Amino acid sequence: MVTRYTKAWPEEVIRYINENITADFESGTLFRKGVKIEGSLVNPKPRQYLAFGCRINGKFRILKVHQVIFYLYHGKQAKLWIDHIDGDPLNNAISNLREVTKEQNQANMIPRKKTKSGYKGVHPRVDNKGFWATIRCNGKSHYLGQFNTAEEAAKAYDAASLELHGKYGYRNFS
């Protein structure tokens, strides 16, 4: 049995979407009765998503664009997380969306822009004599070693990401 992570929509929300919303799956754009839905950014940077508001049976609801695109394309609401394959939460093209577990989604998260090394999983040593790398998998941190340059450490991270996370893992280098 798969645990549901995404809260199931009430029947009136599903009916509203089916009756009022259409999508351009290639661009990831939604339309309400033929008019493009602009949407607004929700969540703090850099993990912002597009969402839009609608009034259903007198109650105001906020729906995330990527969840509605996924629903309209597949004909069912995702039970797990919806991952943006390229790491860009504003790219809602159906080719960029996939249903994943929480762990798979976290493995593909882009690094926070504030990293001192500029790479995911890479940290400068306290003595400023190189870098060390770590990666998380199944809730555990794995030490990958010490390296002379941030690039070497990032390449070690990428190799571990491929091994541990497969196609779901984030890579510092393409």
C-alpha cells in the first residue's frame, strides 16, 4: 500500500477543475474558460511554485499549477510528490513532471544558492585547506571524503548521487 502524501481534493474541487480548467501540456500553462491563468508565486525563494486561487461553492481555494497539470494529463491526482525533473519549480510542462517518493524528490532538489562552495553536498574545510563532500540517502548522511578543490568534491558527489539516487538524483555537472 502506498502512503498518500498529497492531500486528496474534495469532489467539488475535482468537478471545478474538470468543468473549468484546461491545459497546454507542452508549455505547462493553465486556462480558465479559455483565458490564461497567470498564477502567483507561493513559498519562500528559491522553492517557489505557481498557484492560483478560485472560489468553489463559496469557499476560496488555492491550487498549485503543477498538481492541476498532472491531474488533467493523467486523469488522477498524484498520491505522492510531483517532482520538477529539471529542478525549476516554475517549469510545469508535463514532460518536466513526474510522481516520486519524498526521498526521490529530496534527492533532486537544487542546492540553496547560499552554499559557500557553489555545489550541492560540498563544504569548505574549517582550516581552508580544501573541501569535503557528503550526500544524504534514506535519511542518513554519507561522508565522501576530502578534496583539494570544490570541483573534485562536486564530482565525487555526482558519482555518489548516480549510484544512490539513480535518475532521481541532482547532479552538479550535467
